[in-house]
Amino acid sequence: MLAAGREAAPIPPPLKAPHRAACRPLAAPYAFPARSDLLRRGRVCLLPQSRRGALPAAFSLKLICAAEGAAAESGAGGGGPGPTSGWRPRSMAGLIDFGDEEEVRSYLENLHVEYSYQCFKEKDPEGCQRLADYLDAVKKDFEAAARVLRDNCELHGHSESCYRLGAYQAIGKGGLAADLKAAYKSFLKSCEKGGKKSVNACHSVGLLAHDGRVNDDKPDPVVARDYYTKACDGNFAPSCFNLSVIYLQGAAGVPKDMNRALKYSLKGCELGHIWACANASRMYKLGDGVEKNDDKAEDLKNRAKQLHKEQKEASSSLTFGE
């Protein structure tokens, strides 16, 4: 049996990695997400937390890219009027020695000023999102980050901010009350708006509808199917897997459909989802709703094993804060 572990989005990570959701067997020898696992914190894609406040390497790159992007927009270091004295902070990413603690601290403070200026002075929704990311991942000021995310979502309808706000609301982060219904609305707004995190948000809407806790503990498989489909169409592997399971089992308003179950299992497998590969392999092995094909079953089983191996190797090589 393949071991199941943890992702990097309610709900991922900048680099696509095999999904590692906890799964349990169906009545038939298939895997599907346990109800209690649908809303594990690991499924809500939050920014990575680092050891003792050290800056994760992946986020360091994000900060550098964000700063360089800001510099490009304003001209290569020329800068417009600043917050107080006609000077605007400039990107120095290419000149920073990230091994020098004092230099990094100064650089990060300049980023704080830059992003605050973009958000509060220029009213730039992207700048507000960068500020929220900074407050969350660098300053660890989650209450301030929550305020920025809320305002950027409600006032500007910024898709990624709505998604991040939903993640905060789902677990009660940043001084916000844990409120799955509020999270659902934020995810829905992000999903419908489109944007960088919209497929993650669509998946989260599907999870909450599938779980039922936003609807008086009554799962809504039709809504779950519709939003999993949106996310799967955007190549979000966990949604393809969850969608295949709905068709594999059948549910109220969603008849069992083995052809679609196989279709979405295969797509999830192509996108790197171990359990989607395992389920598709079993369908071919048993001839369950599809023509029995031992060769395809073996290929898919080997694909699942290879993904599992790669996942273990990737997990053992990840080091943050160094």
C-alpha cells in the first residue's frame, strides 16, 4: 500500500508536486479522501512557515522576484514620489548579500516600505497582496495580514487575496473567527474571479460542498462536482482525483459513471496524483466498468510507484530556513 502524507495549497505550492492526501479504501479496492481529511489544514494552501522565523528559501526567491518586478514597473531604479520625501524605495535584490544578516534585515524593511506604499498610497491590489504575503511570511504579523487580505478582497475583489482570506477564515488565523461559511464565500469569489489562485479556490469550494459543513452538515455532491470540474479543467490534480471518486461511487444528483471515473483518474494520474494512478490501475485490473487490461493496469501501478518514490525523495531533500 502506498504511504500517504502531506501537499503546499485548503488546500498547495509554487512548484507542482504529487498530491499527498490521506486516503482510505472504498468498499471496492479503491482509494478516496476520508471525510475528516477533506478540510485538513494541509489542504488549505497557506504560505510556508519557517523555523524560528527564518525566511524560507522558496519565499526568498518570491520576494526577490516581486521586488524586481516592482522596479521594472517603475523604471530601472528611477522611482517615483515616495511616502514622505519624494523618494521611492528601489529594488536592490541583485546587490544584496543574503549571507549578511544585517543587509538582509535592511532589505526586508525596504520591501515593507515599498509594499506598503504600493498598497496604501497607490491603491495597487497586487501591491496589497505582496504586502499581505510579506506580513504573513516575514513579519509573522497575521492580524495585519488578515486586515490587508480582507480589504483587498472586499474593496478590490483581488482573487488571490480572497483565496488567502478564505484560508485564514477556514482555520481562524490572524484574529479571525474560524468560519467555514465565510471561507466558502471568499473561495467562491476567488474562483469566479479567476486569477493565479482561482483553481485552488475552486477546489476549496468543492471540498467545502463535498464535506457539507457549510450546509448544515449536508454534503452537496452536485456543487462539489461542478467546482472540482472547474479546478480539474485548470489542471489541479486533487480536484481530478476527487471528481473521479464522486463518479466512482455515485452520489445524490451525480449518478455513478465508470467512464468518467476512469477519465478523471487518468487525468489526475497524468498530473502526478498517486491515488488517481492507483485507482485507474485497479479499474483496469478488475475490469470494473471498463475493459480489463492487465498491461495498462501494470503501467499505471508502476506510475504510482514512481510518483511515490519521487515524492519521498523530494520530501527528504526539502530544507527551509538555511
